[in-house]
Amino acid sequence: MKKIIDFFKNLSVRFKFALVYFFILLIQIVIFGLYMYEQTSNSTVKQGQLVMEQNLLQTKESILQKRNSIESAADILVLDKRIQDFLDYKYENSVYQIQDYQFNISPIVENILKQNRYINSIKIYMSENIVTEMSDSYYSVNKDTDSSKFLALNQKKPLDNGWTSTHEAKTRALKDSTGTGEQVLTYSKKIISSNTFRETGTLEIEVKENVLFDMLRDPIVTKLGKIFVADDDSVIVSNNITNLFKKDVIKSNFFDFTPNKRISKVGEVFNKKYIFISIPISEINCNILGIFPADNFNNEIKRSFRNIELVLLFSSIFLGIIIFFTTTALLSRIKDMVKAMKQVRDGNLNVSVNVDSTDEFGELGTTFNHMTSRIHELVETVYKIELMEKEAELKALEAQINPHFLYNTLATITWAARKVKSTQIETISNSLAKFYRLVLSKGNREITVAEEVEMVKAYLHIQKIRFEDKFDVIYKIDEASYSKKIIKNILQPIVENALSHGIEPKSSHGTIVIKISSFESFLSIKIIDDGVGMDKGKLIKVLNGDVESSKGSGYAMKNIIQRLEAYSGRKEVISIYSREGIGTEVLILI
């Protein structure tokens, strides 16, 4: 799995787009195909269920038509006056009875047999143990009553009116042979004399099973499933499916069958879906059962869906190719940008990409151009700052040519001041030595806030002597700020400007306030004076570096701003607020 993921990660973006699109579309096709197949399959099965149910109803109607013909034939026979008279008449001997049967009754029976091809035999069970039958143009009236065949046949005389389930055709009493083995259904009807209104006999008609149920053998129907007939005892009585004949439907466990109940449902047998239909034929005490595999109705749908899936698959491949080339065209601009980035990586900052649109790629190109331009500006700024730092280092080096000589000289001045007892000279000398010691600070770029404040105090100590206590200094510094690191020699030039341009031109006593506090990751430094202030024009000149202290270090405000911006890495680290006649406030936020 990891190899597959790594392989996918290393593919080009256009191949990733094409593959992702292809698989998304493929998943959609599979899900949609399965859903549509399930819906269509269910719909087709339901339609097949209705069609098969109608087919079985037609089969029922066909069987009932034959049943009606049989019962009509039976009605004709039992109501025929000649048969009625034949059964009522008391013959003196059997010769007259045979002649009467041969010339008057036999033609009637023979005619019924010819008109109804599905009748296997017609028997009339008469009183006095006489059985007549007409089959294959053989007829007779009498038979030796001691014959075992005759006795067996007479014992099977039907007791009731109605239909009897499928059985083997009865042994013929008038032929010296056994049964034919043909399966028949029997219809029986009592013969009631219209003269005496007493039972004079019983008519029995055997109907051939294969003719009565011939529609069950229709190859078109049997191709779709199995259709058979079961009686009310759930025994299969149709012989169209040999291996099912005389089987018990319920015990076979392939049909949840209830006699005399119409059933039409879809169920499963051995994990396969089937349509189960049961149509009762109460007139003959039977039920038509149909079992149809659902797959027989879905084969065409399966073929259609396979064709549709192939079409969709080829369409997906075609669309994937289109997506591939479209993605290639879109990513060409990204390639141009990557090429430009490589040039930036190699050190060429003077590079840009062509932007000819306002879409996401266009915005990306615009942002890239702005970024490279900004980086170029920052590099130029850093370069200039490095030059300035080198110049400052050179000046510091010049100032440190012989610091020991400077310190020794200041020590000599201090000694001389003590000798003549001049405290001012001694104070100035000590403060100056302390100031230069902190300014040099062993060449370090950063010092603590405490050291920066000490430097300012040494400077202001000297200036208070110079200005004859014309100003006061107030320090408001929280303890947490003393240990913070800042770039050195920032406060002194600003305080020097406050003295030179604010306090000195003022005719009265002045005050300088130095406030330092820290919050979160920022350090706030404020230098406030109540000097003469300045107008907007002069304020702009100060910010642009056009005004320098003529009596101090010569540091312009622009120089301080540049150093602070280079140190903090952001713009707007310093702000100045001033009003003429009121004073000036300088705020540093680093």
C-alpha cells in the first residue's frame, strides 16, 4: 500500500488530476449502475410476475373450458332420455339389453368420445353390478360378474359427484388386458331417473391428464420456469415435469404453498431469487403452481447494462484524456512559475511571470511577481543597511583606536580636577568615561535596556552641567524591561534631539520624560519633552533625515528609523507626535 501511495505522490499533477477524475467517475458509474440495475431488475421481475400470473390465469381458463366441456358432456349423457330409459327399463334377458345398448346408447357415447379428444373413457356404473364402457370402438353391456377384473373395477365405483385427482387409468373390464398406465383425472356424476327420481347409476368420465394440462407443456412457458398442478392435498398431479410428479409440494420445501389460496410473490430458494405464483382451480380441486427464476427475466437487462457499462467506460477514458490535456494546458502556467522560482532559487531576483488572466492562476502569478519584487527591495535594503553598519563599525573602530589612551586621558583630567578641587570637571570626566564605555560596549550590537538607560543618564548628567540645570529628567521604567535586549545607542540620539530642538530653544525650564514598559513580546519606549515642539513641515523633515543635531552626535532621525526597521524586520516601528508650543513625543515599539 505504501508503494502505491509513494507512486501516486511522485506522479505529475496532470496525471493525478486525470487518475482522480477517472476513478471518481468510475465509482459513480459503478454505484449508479448497481442502483439502476437493482431498480430495473426489481421492476422487470414485477412485470414478469404480472405476466406470468396472467399466463397462469389463461392456463386456468383453458383448463376450465375443458372441464366445462367434460361436465357438459356428462350432463348430456345423464339427462339423455334414451340413457334414462335404458337404465329404467327391465329387460327380460341380456340379449335385448345388449342390442338396445348397441343400437341406441353406444352411438351417443361414441359421439361424445369423438367430440372430446381428451376423454380417455366413459363408464356407467349400473345397478345389479353392471358396468358399461365405450373405448376404442369396443362396447358391451355384460360381463361375467365372477371375473376378478370386473369385481376390482366395480369396487372402484365412485361414491360422490365431482372430480378426482390424477391416477392411473382403471383396468378395463371388457378387455383381457391390464391398465395402460396412462394418467387421468376422473369426473363422476350420479344418474337420477327422471321417472322414478331414484339413483339408477353413476357416470364416470376419465380425462387424459396430458391433454387436460397440455398448456403446461408449452415450450415458451416452460423456458421461463416450471409450471405444474397440485391438488388440495399439495400433491403434484400434472405429469409434465416427471421428477416432480406425485411429489408433495410442502414437503419438498421449494414452495410455501397453501391450497385454495392465490399467491404471487418473490422469494429466495438456495440463495436464488424466484417468482412464486399459485392460482387455485377450485372447480377441479386443484391449484396451478408456477416457479420462475428471476434471472430468466433479467438476462436481457444484464446484457443491456453490460453494453451501457462498456459505453460509459470508454466515455470515461475519452473524458479522462480530455481532462489530461486540459490540465496540461492549465498547468503550463504553473510550469512557467516553477521555472521562475528556480531562477529565484539560483539568485536571480529580477524575474517575473507573464500574467494574462484574473483567475486563480493569474492571482498566483501576480502574487509571485509582487513577492519577488518585495524580496528584491528587501535585499537592496539589507545591502544598504550592511553598508551603513560597516560605516558605523568603521567609525567605531576609529573611535576605539586607542580607548585606553582616552580613558587614561580622562583619568588624568579627573586627577587634575581633584587637585584644583573642581567637582564639575571631575563629574564631567567621569560621566564621559562611563558614556564612552557603554557606547563601545566591547563591540556588541545589542545591549540591555538597563545599560542603554545608564548611557542616557551619563549623557544627560553632562548636559545638565552644560545647561545649568535648565531641565529635569523623569524616568518611568518597569522592572521587567531592564533585562530586555535592544539595539544600542537608540535613546541618546533621540534625547539629544529633544534637548537641541525642544528644550534649548525654550526660554523657560523644561522636562524630559523617559518611559519604558513591556507587554506580551513587545517593548514600548517613549521620550517626551515639553519643549517648543514643531510644525508639520519640520516634523516631515525630521522623519526624512533633513534635520540633524548640530551640537551632538550628528545622528539624524532617519538613521535611527532605518536601524530600528532593520533590527525588528518590520515597518512603522517609530512614530512622532508634536505640536508647536506644547512639546514632542517619540514612541518606539519593538
